[in-house]
Amino acid sequence: MLNIDNGEFGSVFNVVAYGKVALISWKNVKNRNAFNKKLAGDLQSIIEKIGADDNFHTIFLDPGVGVFCSGWDLDEIREVRGGSADDCGLLIDQGRACLDSINNSSCYVVAISQGHVLGFGISMLCNADHVIISQDFKLALPELGVGVVPASVVGDLVSKVGSDRAMQWALSGKINHRGALRSGLVHSVLPQDRIELIRDQLIIHMNTLSVSHVRATVSIIRNMKNLGFDAARKFGDENAKAILGMKD
């Protein structure tokens, strides 16, 4: 039994158990599913609680039809911009803690996007193990266009797809589906009307597998994958803090 009270996290997050699989969804219509410190902290807590429950081996991140994530809340960025190092650091560190909970989870993490993915949402995809997106929606990095340097998300992209693609995408602000697929950022690009069918088939398949065997496999591969990635992410985050603290 999944020991999470959905009311604990307000009306934004919802968690449903399907056997050995936990599906996390969220809906914040007001901000188009933009994340802030509180939401990032809440998602981190949910993922860690599921990871600590030995009944589960897989987590699905699927907010459903609509925006997957429109980035980080610009109002919160404006509040801390040019402010103290502590305030800037707290914002970046909370975002990283959320992403680390995905990247380091003892569970296999599948991200399913049935809507647009921007900014921080791209980092969420980078840190998931398997990514399915709808061909009807866009992936984008709009930060430079709104006066924000995408230092943290670039750290995730360099770790995931390499510096050349990260540079191209950061400067153009666009990530085309073909490039995302070829680079390994995403693993399936599907028509919108097939997303839920494929998701449900994957849930059924994962439920045929042993919890201990899946967790052991995930742990082995995580340890191998993360050997060289931490330095790139740390460098990106440290630059994000410094840039955020600059006065215009």
C-alpha cells in the first residue's frame, strides 16, 4: 500500500498506485505547471517516499494532457534576482535536489509528456530513465529570450546529450523531436492518441518483473551512469547561482 496522503501536497500533486508502479501527476493551471521551490520540494518528497517503499520499483511522471512543465516560475526568479547569495543558492539547490531525487531514485523513472516541455521540464526529462513525448507538442529552452541564462539546465543537457547539442539548443531555444530522439534525450515520440495506450502497456509489463531485481538493476546502472555527470551538473548550478545574484 502506498503510504502517501495526496492532501499533504495540496491540490497540485496526485499519486496513484498500479501494482508495483506509482504514477505521479500534477496540475497547476495558474502557472502552466511551472515549478517553484515548494513544488520542487513536494515532488522530491513524493519521489523519496515511493523510493523508500519496498513495494514499488517504478515511478511514472505523467501530469496528463496539457503542459508537462513550463519551466521555473519567473516570478520567483525575479524575487531573488540580484539578491543575496543565500537566496539565489536556495532556489538553485532546491531545483537540483528535486532533479537528484529523480536521477538517484532506487526506482526506474519514466517521464511522459503529453504537453509542452520548457526549461526546468527539460532538466526533468534529462534525469528520467525513459522518456515518452507526444509529437504534437514542443520542447524548448526559452530562457535566453526572457533574459535568463540557462546554466543549470545546460548542465543536465551536457550530461545527457553532449556539449555540441546543448550549445545549439540553448542558443536557438528550440529542441526538435528528431534531434531529441537521436541524442537519447527522449526514447519515443508518439501520436497523442497512442500515449496512454503505450503507458498502460509499459505499466503492465513492469508489473511482471520482480521488485528486488528491478531495483538491483537500476542501482547498478545508476552507479555507472553518474560517474562523470556530477561535475557537469555542479558546474552549471554554481554558474546559475552566480548569474542569478548579478544585478542588472
